[in-house]
Amino acid sequence: MEPQNLKTNFTEQLEKLNTEIGQLRQALAQRQELALKLQGAIEAMQLQLGEEPGEASEPDAVAEATAEVPDAEPVEATAG
């Protein structure tokens, strides 16, 4: 392939990947929000049952699901 064609191909791939990363971040944010809502529901149920919220019966998966994911800066296509 010619260098110009390679550059064009790589640029298109990068744009597609950046779009996909954005979609994945949005899906992650939605699932984290759902995890927080479920955590709140679990805590409410624990209160109704006379348990202390956050007792050992709460799954560790809630903490994992709501953990922050570091943002990676998208790589921008540069001319040159």
C-alpha cells in the first residue's frame, strides 16, 4: 500500500475506535448508574429487615461495579 493510503486507512480505523470507545464509556456509565441504584435498593431492604446497611451480606460485586474507571484520553488523528 502507498503511504497515503496507509495513513487514510489508519485514520479511519482510529476514528472508528474512538467512536466505539465513546459508546463503551456511555454503556459503562449506564451500568454504573444501575449498579448504584441496585445498591441503594439493597440498602433500603437491609434497613427494612433491621440489618445495618453495608453488612457482609452485600456482594462485593457492587463495589467493583461502581469503582471508577480511569479515563484514557482518546488519541487524535494528526496530519503529517
